[in-house]
Amino acid sequence: MKILVINAGSSSLKYQLYDMKDESVLASGRVERIGMDSSIVTHEPADKPEVRDVQEILDHVTAVKRVIDLLVSPQHGVIGAMTDIDAVGHRVVHGGETFKESVLVNAEVKLEIRNLFDLAPLHNPAHMMGINAVEANLPGVPQAVVFDTAFHQTMPDVAYLYPIPKVLYRRHKIRRYGFHGTSHNYVSEQAAKVLEQPLESLKMITCHIGNGASCTAILGGKSVDTSMGLTPLEGLMMGTRSGDLDPAIVPFTMNKEDLTLSEVNSMLNKHSGLLAISGVSSDMREIVEGMEDGDKNSKLAFDMYTYRLRKYIGSYAAAMNGVDTLVFTAGVGENSVALRKAVCDGLTFLGLRLDDELNAQRSKQARVISAPGSAVRVLVVPTNEELIIARDTYRLSAAAAETAAGE
């Protein structure tokens, strides 16, 4: 079975085509600058040269058509015909309280995703455009949606409720939802495999550290707390997001600077975090380079970032009454030796001991980087959210086909 995985943004679309026989990636790519006459299309077939061109792509329907054309192209393609695509899986950021697991797309599912637009105005509408674009290009092909929030639906009320008037929860579902759930789910399972221990037996903290960043407490294989909240803005300091701050800062700043709601929202999401403190970049690689070159603002940004991450790890150890496994994943978590060392060197009170040589090694494989005898095992586990989406899509579409055949 061939599964096409799509992650649609408002002006971009990323894709991977899987052969579920061995879970191999046949091709991957992206369409950028959708809506412009200078859209960039990058197509990377597994066993052929990369294709990159610039053309007019004004909407997601055209973007998906271009992806399919490339996948079936005699010169650049990896399948014989569009009918070889058995199902399509989509990443959807927000599933609210409605979706506790992945589901096949139908009219009711689409309506509920639309109802959640207010909770994820930058993401869910774009995901819906991706779903509709696939329907237009591949009518009748099953589609599944995999939600970033679903993994966190196991959080208890003490973790997901905010200490504000409860009427706001009843009327508007204002609560902690958490994000990056697909990644936290995947790396926790992989870490348990590396350790050769049942996931249910572990007290684990997973740190998804990319331009966006979140930390999750996983007890017995279930998410019991996570750093992102109603939106992905809460929690850790990030590349351009502020993370936690005194909520009174918002009205105070709006009053003092005469900012609109949109402007302050943009400030906190796009002009804060590493970028704001360093004045240099939101990219951790450039922050570390600046720090090594003696730039004080880069060092301050790095120190603030790692300090806040250590605090979250410590708080989740308290929430679970202990921790025995710490996992780093995503772009920064997987690649920044300096970040992992700075975080782990500040957690020795937990009995954690990092092996500096193992930490410095570069590898694309999941691995342990803590020293022998460390009370907390520390791992680096490359994330693979697309594979989880492909697996869920395969499982759901295969089950639906089997049910239909039996009727």
C-alpha cells in the first residue's frame, strides 16, 4: 500500500510518499510560496536526482496536482499512476477535545475541524485547504487526519485546566491542549525500544526542541502534562515565541505602546524568544556561533533558553514523583551538542550524568548519551512524525477496506 503524507501550511505544502510494505520513503518534497507566480517546488525521489523549479502555483489544489504530476512523471516519478496512491494522511494541529485519536475524513470530521478554526487560526484552515485539495485531485481516495493534540488527551484535569473562571472552559473550551503530540508519542516508543523496557514502566520526559519547542511528562506511556497550552505559544522559550510570561504584560504593553491585539500577538509569536534576546537570529546554530565568538546577547539568549528548559524538566520530575528517562528530539534537540550538555549539566541533582563523548557523536540513529550508572538515562531520538501519520493512515484505511469487503 502506498500512503501519501501531507502537511499543508497557509502558503506551503510538504509531502512524503511511503511504501508501507517496508515503510520506505519513495519520494519527498515541498511546495513553497503558494499563491505567488514564483512558487518553489522541490521534489526528492529516493533513487533519482532532485528536481527544483519555480512556477506559478496560486492555490493548494494546483500544488497537490503538481505533486501528483511529479510522483507519476516518467522522468522524475516513483509510481506508475495516480491510482497507485491508496490513501492520504494529513497532519492537523488542533483536534480540540473532540479528537482523541486519528480518524478517517468524512463530512462530520471536516465540519468539526472547521469548528476548531478559532483555536488554531494559523493552522487548521491551512490543513483544511490541503484536505480539500486532495479531494479535488484524488476523488474517492481515503484520507486520514492525525492530530498534534490527540496524544495529550490523557492529561488529567489538574494538568489541563487553567485557574480562571470555569465558565470560560465550559463556553469556549479554554484549557491546555498541548502540541507536537505525534512527535512525543513516536520518540517515547522508540526510547523504550532502545532501552529494551516496556514503555508502561518508564517515567519519561521528552523534549521536542526545534524552532517551536515543547516538553512532555509521560508516565506509563501516557502524556500527563505538557508545556504548550491553549496555543503553541505557552511554555518554553522558543526561536521566535516568548513562551511563559506574566499575562499582565499583554495589556500593559498594549497600553504603553498603543498596540492592537494583532500586533501584540505578532510580537509574542514572531518577534520574541531567541530572536528578541540575541538580536541576531532565531536559529540555535547561529546563537551558539555567536556565543562562541564572545557575543554577550547570544550567550544570554542561550542561557535563558537552557535555564527555562531545565526548570520544566525539574517540574515534570516533581509532577511524576521522579524521572528515569530524558529524551531530546527535533532539529535542535537532535543536533545541538551544546544545548544538551548545558541542560544535562544542570540536572545532576537528579542523579543524571552525561557522557560527553557520546553526546558529541553525530548519528541519525536513536542512542543513549548518558554515562553508565546515571540514574536518568538520556537519549537522543530522531523524530519521525510523518511515519506515525503514514502508519495511522494505513491502519485506518486498511480497516475500512476490510469492513467494506465484509459487507
